[in-house]
Amino acid sequence: MAVEPVASPSSPGTWCGQCGEAADSGAHIRCALRAELEPPRWCVHCRRRMTVQVTPGAWTATCVRHGSVEQATWS
Amino acid sequence: MTAQATGTDILDVAREQVLEHGVPLRQEQVLSVLRTDDDRLPDLLALAHEVRMRYQGPAVEVEGIVSLKTGGCPEDCHFCSQSGQFTSPVRSVWLNIPELVRAAQQTAATGASEFCIVAAVRGPDDRLMRQMREGVAAIRAAVDINVAASLGMLTHDQVDALVSMGVHRYNHNLEAGRSYFPQVVTTHTFEERWETCVMVKDSGMELCCGGLVGMGESLEQRAELAAQLGELEPHEVPLNFLNPRPGTPFGHLEPMETADALRAIAAFRLALPRTILRYAGGRELTLGDLGTRDGLLGGINAVIVGNYLTTLGRDPRADLALLDELEMPIKALNETF
């Protein structure tokens, strides 16, 4: 199964998608709050900075190694 | 005898001067408004709302924005995560034309009348102008919406080219008052920004020109920004509240207090009674849901729906439901205030 560059319950990854630090290096409370208003910037699997395109109703994050994911922000 | 009884109270003055006679507040008067106490804030917001309703009416202009070229900007605007000079995690990326059209369609589906295409550049190069020509034509062929643009500083030829494409409004913010601008940007001057704004106005395009508050400027400098915008007389003023971005020189600042943000909204409305005053970036962080409502009842008459250029906004359904509850109709396409 393909791995997406953002965290999911089945594939949480090693790195925080918001701050790029190790996911187990603390509670990342500010990162969790930030995620409500920001797309992830770091691939959670390899810590590469992703290209992120935000549009009015969605965002797309792309890691050169782990591929792209698009998430709608309104239906 | 109190100041209020002698008619020197700033709210009394503003009621007479702005509401009754339509004369904008001057810089020192704006400063007095920005200094009003918290216990006067409800009265201030109510007055600003009356001014908005009298000179602009109940309709709200709804707009969507999208970044055509993100990141890698050579300028050093200290609030911006898209500068290539900072350690911000934002990477450079271009949006293709089909996705641009899709974004315009998404925006139009909310009832919005405006769609603004934005690029993080000092000014457009040939590649960006070609992309704009192709993109604007594709949107106009597919979507019934006004197209605006924000591409940095322009030459006369570029202004003419945008007019010929059918771009009806151009955004170029002053960002800050003249005296604080050098603390915000060092790679270009306030005067260079002003020159582009004047060229846009002279071209017949509508000028959208605003700025940010909460960047560490003094109240005097905030009032100065309002007054200088008033001097420029833009068609629209987008009011941004600093959202401190990681890796930028202003990343360490705290978001401004809600009451200060609301005072700024009311003060800008009283300085700009006949201008569209739009909620732009940072309102989710600074105002939240309750503050958003207070601002719409305190001088704001335009909103950006959906996401911003690099950050996420509220679900448009929440904004549209709020407008419906407040009995503020969405401004129709081609309707004028």
C-alpha cells in the first residue's frame, strides 16, 4: 500500500508535519493547534520539506519521495 | 464639564463629522479612536456600523484568493512566509491553469463576486504575465466572476496589459504607514508601492490597497496607515491582522488582542467611510468566531472566504451562515456599493 506524506492513524510517521521535529520529541501541542489553520509542510516519513499548494477549498502537499495528498477543506 | 458634554468626545465628533457629513476622520482623530477605552468599544463599533450602513449599505462583498506562484519571493516583507530570504518552510510552487480555473469555480460556488490571483514576486516577469493572460482568459471563459490580481510592483506596460486582459481590480498593499514601512520591508520603498497604486488608479482598474496591523507598530503608526490609505482613496481596503509565521522576522510576535483589532476595524471604517473594508488574513487567529461577528457589526463589509495563500481559512459555510443571520446579503456580481 502506498504511503502518503502526511500522518494518518495507520501511518503516523516519524516526523511532525507542522514543525519538522521528531514526532516523539514532545507533545507538539502548538503544532496540533496550528494544524487547524495550516497544511503540513514536512513529510512525516522522511522530513523533506514538501511543496504545498493551497487553493480556496483544498490543499495539496507533495513529497518528492512519498508522493502527493490532496485534502478538501470544504465539501 | 466633561469632554463628552463639550462635544470633544471623539465618538461625538465622529458621529457628526463622518456619519452626518461623510467627512473621513483625520490621522489625529483616528489615533483618538484607537485610544478609546474598552468600555467604549461597543459604542465605537456601533457607530462604525452605522457609517458602513449609511455609505455602503448592508451587502457584503465575498472574494476568494489563490496563489498562482507561491514562495521564493526575492523581497523581505517581514510578515511573509513566502520570502526566499527567510527560513520559512514554504517552498516555491506554481499553480497550473486547470487548477486555477477549478479554484475560481470553487470560489464562485460560494456566491462570491471576486476572485483574486496572487503571485509572490517583486513584480511580474514575462513568464508570469503569459500565465496571467492564459489564466484570466480561461477563467473568464468558464466562470462568471470578476477577476482581480496581485502581482507586486508594475510597469506602465504591465498595467496596460492587465487592463487588456480584463483584470478589473488590482491589489497592492501599502502594508504599513510610511514611517514604519522601513521596519517591515527593506528591499523596496514605500514610495515604490505608492507609485504602482497611483498607476493602477490612473488606468481605470479598481485599486485594492490595505495593510497589516499588529506588526509591532505604534498606535500613531497605525493611524498613519489609515490616513495614508485615505489619501490614496482605494476602492477597497483589505485589513490583515498579523499571523506570526515561523521563520519570519515577525514570527516571534504575539497575535494582537481582539479588542485592539476591533478598534482598528472601526477606526479604519471611520477613516474610510466610502471604501470597501475587507477582512483579509489573520482574522481566524486574532478574532475567532465571536470577533468575526463583532467586526461585521463594526465596519467590515467584505470577506475573503475559504483558504488564504498559504494558510487555511474558515469553512465558507460558517461565514455565509453568519452573513445570513446578520441579514447581510452577498453583493451580486456587477453590483456597486
